[in-house]
Amino acid sequence: MQVNKKIINLDIQKITIGRAKSKKEIEIIAQSFKQLQNIYDNRVAEIPLNTIGKIYGHKGYDISQIFEYIPILFEKALLGWSEPELQQEGKKAHPNIKEYHHYINKFDDGAGEYYIRFILHEEKAKPKKIGKNYLHSIAISEMAIYGKSDHPNRIRVIDPCEVNPPLFYDLRLADFLLSVKVVE
């Protein structure tokens, strides 16, 4: 089955919103996770504690309210695409990273439906070993915003005085969804 059909047919995972948690509470939850394993390609990933701050500080959806569901959401996520580590001008080099893998899933928290994109980085393998995969970051965005063909949040400037800033719009996910024609 093609990637676009698989994404369209992904079951929406039903989860429950919990209370907002502190960064320290999320670190404790993350320590309780064993290795995460994806059911579709058997990729195993670990969550290093040094990525919790990046995940916790993500703008948009408050991931602290659903963090305990991360293993389930990753387990049933679909690999959307992989890309090699490329050195970008002005950015820190990561010579130990082979590739980034982007996994996509959908969930419903009772208040709305969302896409969640897990970004894993795969370390380069040492001789006679397999490179490990680590959770690099997570992006969560409301599914409904990808149904618009004009993508207004792509170019919208946020007014600092706005009471309700626009929802997080995942440009990487939008480009992928358009490329596989999930969104018209």
C-alpha cells in the first residue's frame, strides 16, 4: 500500500488529556519508558533525557498533558520519510548522525484531532554494530489546518499582542502531506 493511503487509513488513537506537568515530571515519566518499538518497521528508539527540554518547550500543543501516551503513539506511527544529516551553514555539525526518520500518527484527545510527528535521529553505526535511534523532537499540530489549500499560517506574521496566536503549523509535515497528495 502506498504511503499516502496508509496515512489516510491510519486509525486515530483515542487518548485522554491529563493535567499539565512540569519538565521534571516529564523526565520521570520518560525514565519509566523502556525502548520504544514501532510495530510497522520494528525500529527501536530511546528517549534521552537531554531531549526532554526541547520536547517540553515545543510551542503549540501542551505535550505534558499527554506525555504518558508517547510509547503508544510512536508504536503505531507510520514512517513518512527519512533524510540524511546535512551540514547547514551556521548550524552545529552532527558528524555522529546518519539520518533523521520522521514518523507520523494521528490522535484524538476528546477536544480535537491532531497529527503527531516523531523525529528520530539515527547514529552512525560503529563497526559490527547497529546505529541506535534516539527521539530527537516531537511536533504536534491540529489535523484540520492541513485541509486548507492556501495554508495561511505559512506566511502569517504573529502579532505579539494577539490573545490567541495561530495554531502550530508543521511546515515539514505540510510539505510531506502535499507531496503524497493527502491534502488537496
